[in-house]
Amino acid sequence: MRLRSTRIPRDAVHHPVFARFYARVSVTADLRGGVAGLREELLSGVSGRVIEIGAGNGLNFAHYPGSVSEVVAIEPERRLRQLAAGAGFRAEVPVDVVPGTAEALPVKSEAFDAAVASLVLCTVRDLPRALSEIKRVLRPGGELRFFEHTLAPGRALATTQRLVDRTVWPLLFGGCHTARDTIAAIESAGFELGVYRRLRIPEKGVQLPTTPCVLGVARRPVAVE
């Protein structure tokens, strides 16, 4: 049975203008910018119970394979959560869209086989705490699938990222911080890093602060007795 998103009196995250903008731009990026193919790559082979952190408007849902038994999709922003709920009803796998934040996931520990973070870790208020929460809810050996903005390898663009992060970028784009070193943060949180690759979106043309991205997998270590 599919569940509708739970209504709560006050949202922890409220970006109504950005939510409307993102809902339009993200669909265009999927259709014309090749992002849909990256979502397909991100979710290929994932299985079991999955928690998706910051589901946005639910664009990942159509790419989950049949090996997934359930997706619990966390989305703190009200308008995006409503759009995600609609996408969840149309998905081929069971999707439950619920309110919550990455820093305080409203689920039990070690309850999921995989976690998905897709263009969301740049927006969380406390990245180490969010990654600690993701690690908590994964079973030992569970996967973190990530597709995220990251710090640019080149000094010039990295300097630009740090500058815009300190000024207007988070205000305009839903709290997004482009200069976060995603790979370093995942490793510092105690995950075992698997295969990953760096990419640019868009691949050609003018580089934006959000152009450098990384896509890959990490795992919660299995304790050795």
C-alpha cells in the first residue's frame, strides 16, 4: 500500500520560491541535460529497502529497479514533498514520501539496505551529522549511492565556489553549498569508499559553481568480531 506524505504543522525547511524554480529546472536537466541517464547509473543494481535523502520532486523514483522492495523518501520542503508524493504514486516500486531532515532521519537504525543521496548533500545544514545519520540507518555492509556537487579540482573554480558559498548562492538556491568536498566528507564519516567518478554538468561550455560533480558508491563497514 502506498502512503501519502504525512502532514506536519511546520516544515523544518521552507524554500517555496526555490522549490518552484527547482521543479522546472530539474525536469529540463533530466530531459535535455543528460541527468536522467546519470540517475539511471546511480540506481543501477540497487536492491532491498532504500532510504532516499532529500527526494526533491521525485525524479529518481522512475529509475529504481524492480529489485527494490520499498523506498522511504525523506523530503523536508513542503512543495517538493507534494510533487514527490505524486511521483511516488506513479512509480513501479513502492514509495513512501515522508517529512524529515537528513540530520535527524525519522527511521530506525540499521533498517535499510541502501541509501541514496542525489544532489542534496550540498544543501544540508550539518553535513557530518547528516552522513552520520545515513550511516546509522544503513545495515552493516549497506550501500550509500551518491550523485552530488563537489569541490572543483581547479583552483580558479574552487575559489569561485567558496566565494559564492559565502555570499548569495545558498540564499538563491535552497541552501546549496557548491564547495563541499563530498568524497572527503563521506570518508571522514567512516564509510568505505567504493567505485566513483568525477564528472561535469554540463560537460561542455561555461563552467558554473555547480558543474563539478561526483557519482559513486560507499558502504557502511561490517564490524569484525
